[in-house]
Amino acid sequence: MTDNGLPVLWQLELSHYNEKARWALDFKRIPHVRRALLPGPHLLVARRLTRGAVQTTPVLTLDGRSIGDSTAIIAALEERWPQPPLYPDDRAERRRALELEEYFDEELGPHLRRALYHELLGQPELLVPLMVRGQRRSVQLMFRLLFPILAGAIRQRFRVSEAAALRSRERAVGAMERIERELGPGGYLVGERFTVADLTAASLLYPVVRPPEFPYPTVSSPPGEAGEFLQALARRPAGRWVSEMYARHRTAGTPAGR
């Protein structure tokens, strides 16, 4: 916690899993402090905060304990701040919403990340300025010099290769097709209102659509085939749905600090 007792979100601004936790805080209008971390060292911070239980961000420090993983963070927020709810009241709908949350966490998030990293790690001019945004000038300079080493570590950690990226593109398309099949008449994945299922799918797909409601600068669409692929996804019904969810439900929130 900070000196004023607010929850602290330890985050990477660009990460779609971090956006999932951030959106939940903002949706519930929970005053909080955001601490933007530098990619790479953020792993050490997450491990220190959670005593090794979690290896990456987001991490939410709440009531003297640090919670890792966006799903666990949302569960804690639902318990502490149940209104407005992200979990449906109906037991069957709640089960379905949580099943969809897990599906998109596992079948969409990692694969879209791998496909994007395959394209962007070779274009540091697009990626690095956003990774170091807000950091001290000396830190930015050091990060730029060491970025080739970090890029290699990212490729290894997330198994980024041309063949894997191609398979991940297919999985991302499959997840978008799942959204299009699951959408109900009211435009939501479960029931007739916005739930954790909608928040998860939309937040994980923000890099495809880059909606204006996203709270930070975003990576420009890469040139060539990769950019064409992202544009094709954005034009799908699921891509348009992501834009609609952001326009309807992505409130500005109430962060008390960066």
C-alpha cells in the first residue's frame, strides 16, 4: 500500500493482461496508484512483491498483501468492491463467464502476444519508446543499449519463432471466431450485461483495435503482412465488438498516481 492507503497496481503499460486488471479497477471506479515498471526488471519486482509466488505483472498490493495474476486480482476486487459487479448473479451464468475468462486467458492472450512480439521485436523504433515511457533519461538510454539482449530473452521466454507465430495467429483467429459465436442479442458474451468475460476478451484484444479509450500510447500497426493481418482482425465482427466494449464500458477510472 502507499502512504495514503490506496491499492497499488504494479504494471506494464502495454501488456494486455495488465490492461485487464487496470480495466477492472477503473470499471469499479476504485481509487488506486499505478506504478509503471520497466520490462525485464518487472520480473524481479513481481517476485519480490509476491515472495516468489508470481513471476510477472500485473500485481495488485491490497490490504497489505500483493496479489498476482489478473484473474486473482479481479476475484479479490469482486470480494472487496462487489459493485458494480463483473461476476453474474446467476450461478450458471457466473460459471460460464469464468469459463470464458479462462478460455481467453489461455487461448487468446498468449497467442496474440507471441504473434505481435514476432513482428515487433525486430522493430525497436516502434516498441522501445513505449516501453521506456516515463522513465529517467539515463534509464531510457541504458534500456535502448540493452534491448537486443532483452529481445532475445523475450523470444526465449515466450517461444517466439516464425512457425510458432503462424500457429498463434491461427489460434487468435479461432478465439475471435469464438467471440462471434458466443455473442448474445444484447451484444454481450454472457447474459444481458457486461461481465468479466467481456472485459477479458476485449482487453486482451486491445492491441488489434487500439481503441482511443485505451489509457496509454499504443504501438503503431507494423508495416507489411503483419499490419495487414491486424487490420483484417480489426475489421472482423469481433474486432468491431472490441471497439464497442471500450466505447461503452472503458471508463477513465481514478488512478491517484503513476
